[in-house]
Amino acid sequence: MTHPLMPNDPRWLGKYELLGRLGEGGMGTVFLGRSPDERLVAVKMLRAEHAWDTEFRGRFRSEVNRAREVPGFCTAAVLDADPDHATPYLVVEYVDGPSLSEVIRERGPLDGGTLHSVAVGVATALAAIHGVGVIHRDLKPQNVLFSLGTPKVIDFGIARALEVTSRHTRTDQMVGTVAYMAPERFGDDPDSTVGPAADVFAWGVVVAYAATGRTPFRGDSPAATAARILTQPPDLTGLDGSLRDLVGRTLAKDPADRPTAHQLLDLLLEAETGGALAQRPELLRAAEAAQHTGRVRAAAPVRRRVRRLVAAAAAATVLCAGIGYALSRHQPDEALASLGPSTSPSASSAAPAAGEPRIEGPGVSDRLDRRGLWKADRAVAGAAGWCTFHQRMLATTHTSSRYRCTGPSNSFAGDQTIVVDVGIVTKGACAAIWFRWVDERGYVASFCEHEIRLGIDESSGNGFNSEQRVASTAFRAGQTHRAGITVHDGTARVTVDGTPALSLPVTDPQLVAGRVVLGVLNDASDGDATVAFANAELRSPVVGQAAHFTDPATGSSRSMVELYSYDPVAHSAVAQPVLVMASADYCEQFKIDPSDIKCSDPFQIVESHTKMTIPVRAAPKLTSWENVGGGDGIVSVRAGAGHAVSAATFTKWLAGKEGGLVAVTTTNGEVTTLTGIDNP
């Protein structure tokens, strides 16, 4: 409901005319506005107390830039912001509908398909938000609005800036509503322990509230509610069936025991049996799209106990010595080079030039000489195709005209670069690179014997469209070249060995983010078609000053990684390099104010945001640091005190983690020792 402007309200904010009031809350006042193109928008003017805080303005700018990369899956799009205005403001999509709290207040609790749709819609929004590395931090019924029956989540990309600022100005202040806060938010150091799991906890409270009309930890006061959140099980009376069990899992006290937003969405869609979503096709399409995009692991909260363990391990093995080394691209192996000469430039040549805008996001690095981030298929009669590994990845069509290899689930939004060595093995084959691929639709570049193409692939529709073509003989059978795709400023540009080939605007509003997929097209009418890939590098440009990480897949070194999987048959592991830094060095290198709470801790873990497949020696040494600490919780580790563990023990420990912290010893580009540092 819109209310008239009050006498002291502004009539304009920047280029936006203000038409009325939509509401007021702890962050500021929300106005109904009109943009220069006559579009209705919601304009949130932040409280004047933040206008004089330069720290807030900087954080607000950073958070809004990231929030603008969130795909529009059950979220209200962030359209504009001006952190430098006299009163900073944010412009978002106007959702002409009531909030969840208003619906419950006026109509009572939800049930059946309506309740399930709300649960799916909010989970879809969280998957989209978390997929670009944003954490909401203030999810509650007031921030869930309904547009034609479809829930949309608002106010992400602002709570972080407000919360951090308020913590430094008033120690008793925290952004959010107590009833929806996860237990870790009440800790001594919430900034280092609050991750995406806190939003999942809030989802559970929101769904319980939608089903019962009350929150599951309700107390007589905020303090009593907080105490119940910290110590008592949730009261889920009135919530039944599979949804009750799932809500219970999301309300676990330990963040590690909660599903991720993507796992939550998967479980909700699996539980859809009543056909409720079939009556809401827009919601179903959004949920299925979010399922396949944005599966990016956000920086895990670093608990103080683990930080001490890591610090001790780092001190014992000098793991920080790798700070001076950058992740380097693997050189093409001999088998791939034998397909023909390669004049591949370095991966960095495909990155945006100095001075161009840069964003933060995921990265992937893989030689493609063994299964790891990319998977292998069995070549069987009647199959559409398969992907196999023989010193490089071979993609083959069999009964179909195209085949895509199963690879990383990372979703890239905004700017990105893709570079990979491409070879045509059989005549009539085209190597294909799909990007922003979601729900069987996306952009695709194909490299064929006589031409290079760039367009949109709609596998479930009419095939390729908007396709640009350029004649080229670079990819004749038996030759290998470095193919590159750079997405920047709304345009995709294809290069071959660093030389521009063709470009295409990437302006489809449904393709703002998605996976990168490697595969093959069969341009010949008969027979199988095979192409080869090697040395894949998928990058989001890095914001600010980049840290340097040891590459565990080259040379001989000791380093630290977050380990996601270990495959003893393929002799490979999937890992993310990290740095362990003394907090003083961390704050100095990344230009963080020494008064920041991060600078008071002993050590910090810096993630590279790059997942890699790394070679592992057959039967590597598997060890664990020996915990010789006392009962005060401070753990010390003796140099050389690691003790051997069995492969079964190590595998079981790793299976229960979203990236276990592991010390890696590499000899001549092959991992020889994996040492778990938090007690395998």
C-alpha cells in the first residue's frame, strides 16, 4: 500500500521522482518512484546517520555492485544505487504485492501447495543470491513480497554494509530481527562465523512462521528468543510431513549440519508431489534454473578453533611461504601438442586490460588430463556420446548431433574469461564451449574445420539462433589452438591464439549467469565426431589487489588447500588453494583498517576462489596433525607430529565436509602427501 509523501520527504532522489511512501524500517524509508523511462521502482533512502560514515559508503558500494549480479530468480532486481548522494539510496524492482507478513496477518497461516510454493520460492532466491557470493543476513517475512502469487526476496546486498558499520559504531547494535537470526550470529565474532548457512537458518524460521503464524523460538522478549535459539529445539507444532523434517534440518545449531541453499532447493523439488508448482510455471522455471546455476561455494566461516589449528600447522610447515607464487596455467602436454602445433598465449592474455572494471567471482583450472572437475562416461553402444580421458579430455558424439561433458557446477555471472586448448580429432567435428548455460539454454561458441560460430543454443527449442559466423581454417583436423571467450560490457568476444575472431552482444535477460560446458558438435551426417580439450581456465576478473597462491599442480612445494574430493583411481583431487596469513599481514596487504575486528585475530584464511584438479601420486601418504592441546581449547601442533591415517578414515572425514582444510606436499607437479589439519 502506498501512502502520501510527508512534508519533509524529498520529491526527487537523483534522477528518480518520488511518488509516495511504501514503508519505513530500520534501514531507512522506502518510496515508490518513477525512473526517467517512466518505470515504477522502489527507492530505498538510507537513514541520514549513515550519510557521514565513509566506511559505510565504501561497503555499501561494494555490496550493491555484487548484488546487481544476482540472477532474477525469485529476487527483486537491484537496478541502481548512489552511495555518494547526500543521503545514500538504492533502487530496486518495484514488486506490486503484499509481504509474507501481511499475508499471514490478514489471511492466517499457509498450507498445502501455497506453503510449498513459498518454501520453494524463498529457497530459489537464496540459491541465486548465494551463487554470486552474496549473503542476505536479514531474511524475514517482511522481505518476502508477492508478485502475481510468486514470492520475491528483497533487501539483499545492503544488510552486510549496515551490519559491519553498526558493529564499529555501537557494540550493542546488530542489523536483523532476532527471531530469524542463526545461533552463530550471537557469537563473539559474528563477522568471521556468519556464512550462507545463516540465511538457510532464517529460511527455516520464515517457512515455520508461514505454516504456523509464529516463529519456532518465540520468547517473551528478544533476549528470551535469543536464548531459545541458542539452547532449545524449535517448536514446529503445526508443521507436518516432509517439510517439517526439512525445516528441522535447516534449524540445526551447527551451521555445518544445515543443507546449502542449492541442496535445500533440490530436496524441495524432489518432494514436489502434489502438482502445486505445475500451477505456477514461472516459479517452477525459476527454481529449475537456480538449481543449475550458482553452485559456488562461498567462503566458509572460519571458527576460532580451526584458525588456531591452521595457525599452528602453518607455523610448523611454513605454509605461508607460497605467498610469492601465482597460480599459473599448465602447459599443454605432449599428447595434445601432437595433434598439431599450438601457439597458445598465456591465460592472462585473455583477461581484461588494465583499468577495465573488475568483479569478484569463481575460477576453475584443470589440465583435463584426468577426471576431476570434469567427469568421464562409459563408451557404450546406443549412447548419445561420451567423454573420456587419455592425456586430455576427448568428447565424442555417437547417436546424437551434440554431446556435452559433465563438468564443474560453478555459475559465472557478469564478466568472465574462458580459455582452453582445442583440437579437432575427426573430420566434421566441432569443439563447442557453452557459457551462461542454464536449463538447456545458453550462449555457445563452436570451433569447426572451416568456420567459427557464436550464438545462442536452445536445445529444447529451435536450435541455434542469433548466430554469427566467420570463415577460419585454424581448426583443421589434427591441429590444436588456444580458444578464448571474454565476456565484458555486455559483449562476448571470441579469440584464437589471442587474435580476435568475432563478437556477439550478450543481452538476453534470461541468460545473465550460468555454467561453462565443454562438448562436441557433429557437422558430418554419419559416423562419430571427436574433439580434444586441455588446459581449461575459467576466470572471473579479480577485484582489487590479488593475492598470490601456490599452485599445487606444478613444481615442488608445500601449500594449503580446501579439499573437495580425492579420487584414488583417477589419481586426482579437486581443491581450492588458500593462504594462511597472520592477521597483521593480512590487513596490511589488503588495505584493511587496523581497527577492523579481523585484524585482532591471530590468523586469517584467504581463499583463491579457484577450484582445481590436481594430480595425486598413487597411494599418497595420508596423515593428520596430532592434537596435543589441553582443555582450554587452544590447540598446539608439534612440527612433524602428523600421524598416518588409513585411506578409509581420510575418505570418511572428507565426505562430511564442504572442503576440508588440508596441507599438501607436491613433488614435481604431483601430490605426494595430504595432511588433514582438523582431525581426520
